Amino acid sequence: MIVVDTSVWVEFFKSRPSYFLPFRSLLDHQQVVAVECVFGELLQGAKSERERSIIVGYWTNLPKRPEEGLWVEAGTLSANHGWFSKGVGLIDAFLLAFIRAYDFQLWTLDKKLAAVANPAELFHLSPDNE
């Protein structure tokens, strides 16, 4: 399963071809899992009721996993690795804690977040999934 960071969702909603088509394929193959903080960020940036409705539709229909205890784990990981001083905030630390808890991958465009992740934890577009 793939956790999609807010940065990629935004590109998907803008219908950017290099992101839209592979993202659509992941959705069609039920490979995307919803994470509450990402959808909170998306809703925070929604500019209309239509945008909010689309975001809530994805939130409602995508699979989810329990998130209990992962905020504390995120804070611990961040403190132990000095992520805050590297420009990685708590939400990004949470995403790493989440993917590590479930052995998922993360698709992000955030360079600071990608820099502190293990390479195998990151989803990359390849000819097979474009």
C-alpha cells in the first residue's frame, strides 16, 4: 500500500499528467491508503464546497488503518533522529511512523521528508507505474 503525501494529492487534483495517471492507476488498483492528517491538510486548503466534497469522498472511500499511538511514536522518532532541526515537522514524522508501522511506502514530493526516509520506504514513479 502507498501513503500519498499532501504534495502529491495537490498535483493529482491539479490533473498534472505526470502525477494524475499513475495516481489514478494506484487508486484503480486499491493501492492508496488514507491518512487522517493528510486529509486534514487537504481540507484546510480546499477553496470551495465542491473541493471539500471531492476530498471527503476520497476520505470516505479509501481504506484506512488505525492511527492510535502513532503521534507519540512520530514525536519519539523525530526527537531521536533530530528531524525537526532538518526541517521535518510532526506531520511528516507521523507519515514515516505510519508507513513503518504497516510496512507501506510513501509517495512525497517533499525533499526534506524524502531525505530522512529510508530509500526503500519511498514510492517512485517508474516506467511500470507511469
